[in-house]
Amino acid sequence: MPSSTMDRRVSGPSAPGGLLGLPARPAPTESSPLLGPPTAPPPPRKHHHGLIGLDRPATTWNELRVLVHSSIPLSAGLMLENALNTINILIVGRLGSAELAVAGNSSLLIMVTGYPLPLALAAAFTTLSAPLYAQPEARYHIGHILQRTLLLSLISAAFIMVFWWNISPILLALKQPKELVHGMKYYLRAATLVLPALGLVESMKAYLQVQGIMSPPPLILLALLPFHTGLAIYLVHYTSLGAPGAAIATATTLWVTGILLVLYAMRTRAAQCWDGFTQRAWADWDAVLWLAVPGALMFGSELWAFEVIALLAGRLGHNAVAAQAVISTLDNLVAMVPYAISIGIANRVGNLLGFGLRAIKRARRAVRAGFVLEILVAGSTGLVVLIWREKIALIFTDDREVAKEAAQAAIFVASYQLFDGLQNVGAACLRAFGRQNVGSVIHFIGYYVVGLPIGAYLGLGPPHWGLAGLWAGAALALACTSAAELLIAFNIHWENEVERVQARETDESSDEGEEDEFEE
């Protein structure tokens, strides 16, 4: 502050200014009121709990900006999580083809059996907690729901750990080679350490995301990536563990990630939703399970369907199996950003539903913005895959025949990118509305009644389309699921959904959130 201002002093009634340059009060007289002139109350503050964009008009453009803002760190986080497995495969592959087969098949089994429940529990947490964050007086219930989610994650992990520990007889019954089964047995036993860590990470990510905090998970994973790489190299190549060392490295990285997320949540504004440990965490599990069980079927049905495609590809010969590996890797990579956008939509719509009827317009705009963003991203991705499919295939393999077969199947991968993007919008809306049961039915019918049977006929039947036919069935399944979910999302009765959200909030707490002003 300038010295001329600091040196000012109040010298009397005629002083031009008071201390620190403030206007001096006039000298009191005998007729002056004892209490002085009334002071105007300060204008009400607008605060929005860390949620961005609520002070701007409720337009599709503004909601699109919000979704882009959240989708970038969400996409980065998913890609970094996927990078952990990719690094494992590359490191184990140096041991030989047998070890590579063990790591590859074990990773696929981990994905289809270990991931659906943690993802579904995190989605259920989002459904229940995102609206509560709009009500400051009810935020501490988010911490109660988090504790229930973590407990259920731990219990479900215990069952899956038992399944993995005793997987050998099942794999042998499925006519898998004994050498492969022997290697997978020890890899999966090491991977049991991953499950509770995965539940912790996914739950803490969801806890931060409902508060609009998206950046810490990808930043932590980015910082830990060199640590994970070094640990995996050491355990795989410089100890007697071999391939299972990669699973231990993943478990270690996930545990460190989860602990750092907990510490971050304790030391930042995210702690506002934590009210300490409570016995209520052991009660009211039915609300979480009612959403998580169909949610697991919703996530799992899609993952299991692509595993069925991989099994069917095994009947088409060696080249088809190799091409299937290429296409699966490509499909996994291009699915990251659309799914990240879906998470952003679910959180945004859930938060807005918590504001009640006055936020319906903005919630609709958020869905519309998600629709636009998914079309832009999925359309661009599909076009890139379609135009450069042959060159992309050659990145993964030097075998021209395998690359050719992969490029043929990639036509359908490119074609269903748009369907996948639209399906992500519909699925996000269903999760925000708490209608995972509807989504699970749609996914089951789309994949197992329509897509897979037709794909099997096209690939293995008289048309003899081979691997391309199997993926044509996947494209058809996504077309059906996206159409059904969008039909529901765009014809939803928003007033009824707000009432359902308020009913869930009443069950959780009788507290009323304070009314915040925001631009409608």
C-alpha cells in the first residue's frame, strides 16, 4: 500500500479521510441519533459448493464447457489406469511367449470378473451422493455413503478373491492348456491384492468427483507411473516371482494411489463431506445394493460380451486370434474418452438434480451438451479409425495377413463409435436417475439376445464373414442399446426424477439444504 495512504491520520472532524483512507465520520452533535445511521445489509453471496458454471446462463454451450472441463482429467485418469496394464504386458512379454500368454489372459479375466462390482459400487455412490452435494447441510451424509460403499467393496472383493484363488479347476474344465492354467493360478493369486485397492481407488475417485474435483487421481497416477514401471521391472526380472510380480506391482501402485487420495481428501475442501466414522455405515446397505447389483450387470454384460467374442474368435484360427487381440486393444483405447464423458455427465446431472425443480432446465442442457460432445468425439474417432485402419493395425503387428484381417474388423469398430458415444449418454442419464436396473435389462437384450447371436451367425455361419462378422454383431448390439437408452433419456419426466431424488434424500436425511441462487 502506498506510504501516503499509510501515513494518513484522523486529526479531527474536518479530516478528509479516516484510517487507511476510509471516509471519516462527521463529528457527532446534540441532535445526532444515538445508534447512528442504519447500515445496509451486505448483498447475499453466491456460492456453489465448488461446482463450476452455475453462475452462467443455463445454455447448452455453457454446459458443454463444463463437460469439457471435467472430461479432460477424467480421460487422462482412465488412460493412465489402462497404462498400468499395458506396461505390465510389455515387461512380462520380455520373459517369453508363455509368460505373455499368462499375463494377457489373466489381465482379461481380472477385467471381466474383478472390475464390474467396484465400478458399479462407485456408480451407485455417485447416484446417491451427487444430489446431496447441492445441499450443504446434508453433505456429511456423503461420508456415510462412502463408508457403506467401501465396506461393500471389501466384502465383494473377498468373494472374488476366493474365486481367483481357486480358479484352476474351472480353467481346466474349460479345456485350457495345463501350462497356461498353472501360470494363471499364481498370477491371479498375486492379483487378489489388487481387488481391495481397486475398490478404495474407485470409491475415493467417486467421492471427489461428486464434489467437482477431477484432477487429483490422474496427477497421482502420472506421478506414480515411473514408480510402477521400475517396481514391475524389478519384481518380474530380478526376483523369483516372474509374471506374478507384475500383479504385485499393480496392487502396490493402486494401494499407494488410494492412500494418497484419502490423504488429499482429508487435507482439502473435500473433507467438508466427511463427518467421521459412524455406525450408520453398517446400516441401510439396501439403497447401495439396489443400485450396485444391476449396475454390475450393466457394466459386466458389456465386458463379458467382448470376452465371448474373443472366445468365438478362437474358432477362426490363429490369424483371427491375433487380429482379435489387435482389435480388442484398439477398442479399449478408443473407449476411454467417451466413457470419461459419461462419468462427467452422470456427475453433472446428479449434482443438478439435487437443486430441485429450479435446475431442471440446466440439467436438460447438460444432457444435450453431453450428446453434442459425444457425437463430436465419437465421430472424429470413428473417422480416424476408418481412414487409417490398415496403418493402425500395422502398429500392433508386422504380419500382413493378421493386419488385413484386423483392418476388416476395424470397419465395424469405426462404425459403432457413434453408437458407443450415444450409448454413453443414455447410460450416464440412467445412472444419474438411479435406473441401473433398466440399463442392465437393455444391455442384456442388446448383447445376448441381438448382438452376439447375429454376430456368431455372420462370423461362423454361412456368410463366413469371420472376425468382421463377430464385430458386426457388437456394432448391432451397441446400436440397439444406444437407441433404447437414448429413447428413455430424452423422454424422461424430469419432475418425477426430481421427486425420486428427493425421496432418496429424505430416506438418508431429514435435513434441508440451503437455497443457493444461481443463474437459470
